[in-house]
Amino acid sequence: MYNAPEFVDPYTNDFTLQSTSTMIGAAQSGYDMGAIPFTVRPLMPTDLEITTTPNELDVDLSWVNPTENTDGTIITSITSVKVIRNGETVAELTGSPGAAMQYGETLSIAAECRYMILVETDVDGLYCFTRSAWIGPPAWANPTGPDAYGYTAV
């Protein structure tokens, strides 16, 4: 970033990009670069939670779809809701504005996972990240059998 981002009024914490900002469309995939983009997008889905069962590989996600765009206009329809795990789309769901959504899956191996919900409308999409979560038995658990070389932990 070589130019000033041209925020509306950073002194009052309004980090919306001005319409003349060179940061509009300057980020990856043509998105705006800045704290609050200039383009109109859906607000972030709310109440996004990851629920896991200790020592198991089951994961349940729940959230509520947004009902408004960043400019305050009402969302009338949602094109798709994508569930993305570690950068890979694992599900594409249908939903409506304000709907409570759920998604569950069972992983094949224990792993650290970062889930993202991408809500797409006829306007644009908005990403909502959760914290990473370890899925499966605790990583610090003692081994229960021999390792690849035939040694058993004592």
C-alpha cells in the first residue's frame, strides 16, 4: 500500500473507504483493502459457534444468516451459503436472510481446523471467520501403541 487509504474520518473511528480511495478493488480477488470496504456487502453472520465432542472427530457449526447489507439495505434473498474448512469448500447450503443455520461433519483424522462461512447474495459475499479448533483426541494425549518404528511410549 503506497497511497493513503482515504478513510472517511479515522479520527472518529470511521474507517469506511471514501469513494475516491485507491484501495477500492486493490486487494486479492478485487476486494477492497481497508478496515471497512466501500462496496456494499452482507453484514457478518451472527452467533457463529463450533461445537465439538472431546476425543471424537465430530464437528457441529451453527450461525444466523445476515438480514442487512453494510449500507443498511435489507437482504431479500441469499444465493448460497458456503462452509469452508482450512481454505476448502466442504459444503454449499441454501438459506434465507435471518435463518438459523447448522452444518455438521465427521473428520477422518484429528486436526486443527479453521472454519469460514461465506454468505453470497446478488450483491456480494462476506467472510466470517471463527477461531481455530482442535478436533479429536487431545494432541498431548499419550500414544496407545507402537509408533511407525515399533517403539511403544512408556
